[in-house]
Amino acid sequence: NIYIRKIRMNYGLYMTNGFNDGIILNSAGITSFRAGSPSLGEDNNTVPSFTGRIGFLPSSGIEAGISFHTGTYNKYILEGQVIDEKRNELIIAADWELTRSFKFGTIGLSGEFAYAKIDIPQSLTGLYASKQQGFYVDLTYDFLRGFVKILPKSSFIFTLRYDEIHLDKDITGDLTRQFSAGLNFKPFEDSIFKINYTRGWSYDRVNNLTHKALITA
């Protein structure tokens, strides 16, 4: 930890196996970081990727951070011979969390924003996304703690969430937006009953709109 006046900071920097060619060479035919997930064994190009985070804690109940991941994802060298250009990926993210307790309950606000940039071969430009972006904001209100007398550790939790993911920032479509609201009851610390309403809007690559609405419990 590092202290700058009253602000506490923490940080971490790591070298890891990077993403692989599956980012674009996958069965779905789309840009997908999940499909190019790093291997636990040998790195596909022997070049490490770098990842890190800086966290800021200005006071109790408040934390924010900035993180990144970057590296070469494709196999560009084989048996000592260069077979392709190096193609890099970069992910930058910001996250935040705020918790405040009041007489009538506890409010929590959290969220994350992420932006990704991927080097795409010239011949595949326009077919695969070179930029992706997404974020979510989550609001919770924990209230009526101990209201049920026979359950002194019980509480009710109201939740609101909005999230959005744009899988190709170079076009208007390939976008999903979703809003949800829910009410939870926790009779004990490790048990919870939920009811949740979700409303969603999805646009395909040519901007056709699909609606979604459901209730889960």
C-alpha cells in the first residue's frame, strides 16, 4: 500500500500467458476474448502479456481502480521463423464501489467500464470487431434488517442494475442493453430468496432489434 495524504493506494503488476489466436480464429466467426482465453500450459507465442491494477481508497466504504491487460495474441513465429506480424490486444477497465450505512439501511453503488482494442489483419477488417466496449452500474439498498423478529439477522435488499455491451464499436449494431430490478429477502446470512424483473434490447450486426422481458425467482 502507498499513502498520499489521506488516500490509500494499492497496486499490482503481473506477467502472464496471453490470449491466443482464438480471439478471431474461432467457430463463432466473431471477435471473442473468451474463445482466445490464455492457456495454463505453454504460451502460444512465448511472449508474456502484462496485466495490472491501481486501486484508490480515499475513505472507508469507497474504492475505485484502473486496470489493464495487454500483449501479443497471435502466433507470429514458428521454429524461429517469422510467419506473421505481431498483433496486439489492449483492455482498459475502470471499476468503483461505494457503500454507505444510514439509520434506515445501507446503500451500495458499484460498477465497471471496459474498453478493448484488437489488432485485426487487414484482410479481415470489417468482418471482425477491432474495438469493443461495455459497462454496468449496480445499485443496492439493504433495509429492514431484523424486521422479522424471529429472524434477527434477516434483511430485505432492493436492487437496480443497468448494463450495456457493444461488441463492435465500428458499427451501430451488435449492441445489447439490459435493465433489471429485484427484491431479495435474506432470512440468514447464507440464504436468500429472490424475485427479479429484466428488460432487454438486443441489436444484431445489421441493427435489427429484439426485445426481451422476463421475471425470475
